[in-house]
Amino acid sequence: MGSRDRRRGGHKALPYVVMPDHFHGLIRIPAREEEGGHKARPYGLGDAICAFKSRVVVKYISGVKAGKWPRFPGKIWHRNYYEMIVWDAEAEENISRYIRMNPWKLIMEGSFDGNPFRCIGNPNLLNLAKVGILCSRRVPRGTDLNPPECDEVFISGFHSPPEREILSVLLERRARVICCPAWGIDLMRIPKEWLPALEGNRMMVLEISAGLAGNLASAEERNRFVLKHAERMWMPHVSSGGMLERLLGSL
């Protein structure tokens, strides 16, 4: 491969993602090759980034002239870029996962039926038919925790041990899920079991306005949200005298 060919795509683009104000990409640079008995000058990362930035600018200016895109003040790109050397296959896999998950770490804000919320994942799931799942913490032995088979979106706090067990079944089935956690989403650690669902647009992690404290009051607020916005409910067990029974009795 000649040096000119290398500059036209000898490198291999791996996972990448475009974010609102930055870009992540993993690039594999080919080894130097012989040219006329001599080692060719390596086509390095700087060459790839320079060529990429240049082509983006040319394409964007073309779109501006055609009236497709707005004009931009100053420059499109920052002067420099951040780089990291990938030393082995494990590091490549970890960085690839980080890149793929970047969009799902972007916190979005909105409102639904008058309720403000913040979320990561696919917010369009809120607009689909939903099955609410609520279950008391303590269930009798033999209680069926196998959720119904359906095409609707399942919504719950998935906070109690039985609800977490139900969530595992739903994720295994590749069902669509809205999870309202008991904590804020800014610093939450996303369980690795959730990653395929988030990447596949099958999951939304929803933080409602009062759902930050992780106490009984916020749990009740989340349960009310589920009861209000689910088209139908599935409740494997409601303990007598428990918070869930009192909540249902107040509706």
C-alpha cells in the first residue's frame, strides 16, 4: 500500500460516537510498510485526525452554502485532541464499551404529563403502552415472579428484591423497560446487566422530580407515578398492612 493510499483509509475505524459537543473514536493505525526497499513514513494518529477534521469542515461548509446547515462563528474544531494508547485486547474492549455507552450517559431533561423528569436511555418508551410492576418486599414462598409475555413497556422502581428478580427476567427476554431508581442518576453506577438494553434502545432509566432521597416518601412518590402512568398493572404480591396496600387503598 502506498503512502497516498494509507492517507485515504489505511487506518481502521473502530467504535465511535458523536456527542452534542464532542466526538469519541477508536482508531487502529497500520504498521509501516516497505516502499522501494525503505520503510514508509508511518501514517500516525495526527495525520488521521487532521484529515478527518479537514473533511468534516469541507463537508459542513458545503452544507452551509447549499442552505442546509446554519453558519458557524469561528472554528468548528478545537485546536488539539486527547489521545490514549490502547495496549491490549482487554483495554480495547473496555474503551469500546465506554464509547458505545457514551450516549446513554447523557442526562436528558423533560416533562411527561406535567411531571418533570431526568433520564438516560430511550425517552420515547414513555409514549408507549406500559405495564406497571409493583411488588411488596416480602413474598410468600412459591409466588410466581414470572412477568407476563407482552409487547408493552414494563415500568417499575425495580427496587425491592422481588422486583429486581423480575427485572433480571425482563432483561433476559430483551423486553422494553423503564426503571425508576431509588437514587439520582448523576452519579449512579449502571449495572453491566443493563448495558445491552441501553445500547439496544430498550431501556430508560427515569429520575422523577421527587425520587432522589431513597426513603419511603420517595418510594411512595415513584409508586404513585407508576400507578398513574401505566395502562395496566401486574402486582405479584401485596403484603397486608404494607405501604403498597395503603397506597392502593388511597387511590
